[in-house]
Amino acid sequence: MKDRLMDGPIPGENYTSDTKNYPWHRPPEHTDLDAAIEASFKQLTDEDNSVGLLTMIEMGMDIATITDMFVTSGVGAGKWTPDFAILLAGPVSHIIYMMAKAYGLKCDLGIYEEKRPPTKAFFEMKERISAAKAAEASASVDLGAIQEQASETLPQGGFMGKSPVSETEGY
């Protein structure tokens, strides 16, 4: 039977493995912003992709979240670098916004931080948390008394009851 303790990788094995295993380890597919915007436009307006995209908007997902998903998946696929994705986010969100408006969909850009009123579920959860904290507080033990008891049973002197070494004795 094989020992489970020794199933891990050998130390330094990552230095001998191929570093081009993942798309983000290789040079990106797009290094020109205009070409990346053009490729993004084609991908977003593709018939299959646009149906899913518009469905997400109809369901109430904001454009900032959809844009984040799109550019992050491009980084994972090796299409562009993370800093290039930040540059690409503005044009991509604008394309998505124009698509939503062209189909007459009401969309949320996701950039406004408005305070939403608390819901019934919020208050129910708050009440549960308060009740759990109250139950925990009533079941808690007096830590001061425990520490006092423990200090009476500890050996007197230095570490583990051994007398401390004076500076003159040396090491």
C-alpha cells in the first residue's frame, strides 16, 4: 500500500515543468488596443453570445459585472494581459450598453452606489444573528476565573518550573 504522506510533489518540481502550460503564461493574443476592441466587438455581437449577454441584462445583471466577466475571461484565455483588460473595459462596457439600448432593454451600468432599503430578509437575518450572539454570551464562561485558577496550578519560577538563568552564569 502506498504511503499517503509521500504523495505530494517533489520540492523544486515546478522549476523543471513546462512553464507554458497555461494560456496566461504565453504572450497575449492581442497587443494592439484597436485590434482587441474589434475582436471583442465581434465576439460580443456574435449571435450565440449576444443572446446570453442580453438575457443577463434582462435578468438585472449590471453592465460593469458583465464587462468584468468578459475581460477577466479574456485574461484567462490568454487574449490579453490584466493591465490591458483594464484599458479594454471601457470600450467593452460601451459596446454592451449600446447593444442593450438597441434592443430597448433597461440596463444598470453598475457604477452608481445607491443605498438600497433593507428588506424583510435582512431584518430576519439580523434578528437571528442577535439571538445567536445572546445565546453565546449567556453560555460563555468567566475567563478571569479560569485564568486565576490556572495561575495557581502553574509551577513557580522560570519556564516550566526551572529557575531562571542569571546573567553571570552564561549560556
